[in-house]
Amino acid sequence: MELEGICFQMITEAGEAKSCYMEALEAAAEKDARLAEAKMEEGDRAFSRAHESHGELIRRESSGEPVTVSLLLAHVEDQLMSAEVIRVTARELIRVYGRLDERNGGLE
């Protein structure tokens, strides 16, 4: 696959991951622990697909195939980093919601 196609694929997967992580947070805020965990897992699968494509670009470059750094590739890197930040933040906030809810009767 060409670099541009890989970049768009990674942007799509990172965006899907971010959306799932935000949906997980919303579910946790509504005390739906099962849905929150399901959305986190769905987001993790999308993030993993993006990360696999990213790894492919790294393998290409390390094997001597030039990978042109462009604004599109920089955007991909930004999307991957923001997805990871949202992932970590969502996990922590879901944990906090859970602890607060335990004190107030528990998650459903």
C-alpha cells in the first residue's frame, strides 16, 4: 500500500479509537461499567490496528526504504499520540468513576 493510503488508514483507526474511548467515558459517567469496558476494548482494537500500520512504516524505513515525512504523516503522528493520551486518561477516569460509584452504591 502506498504511504498516503497507510496514513489515511491510520488516521481512520486512530479516530475510531478516540471515539470509542470517549464513548467509554460517557458510559462510565452513566454508571454502565459493562459498556464502558466494551468500548475501551473496541477502542484498543482500533488503536492496535493503527499501531500495526505505524510499525509497518517503521519497518520499511529501517529496511532502507525511504518514508517521506509530510504534513499528512505529521498529522498521523499527532492523531496516534492524542489517541494514546485519551486512552490512558479514559482508563484512569473510568477507574475513578468506579471508586466513586463504589462509595455511592456501585456501578451497574
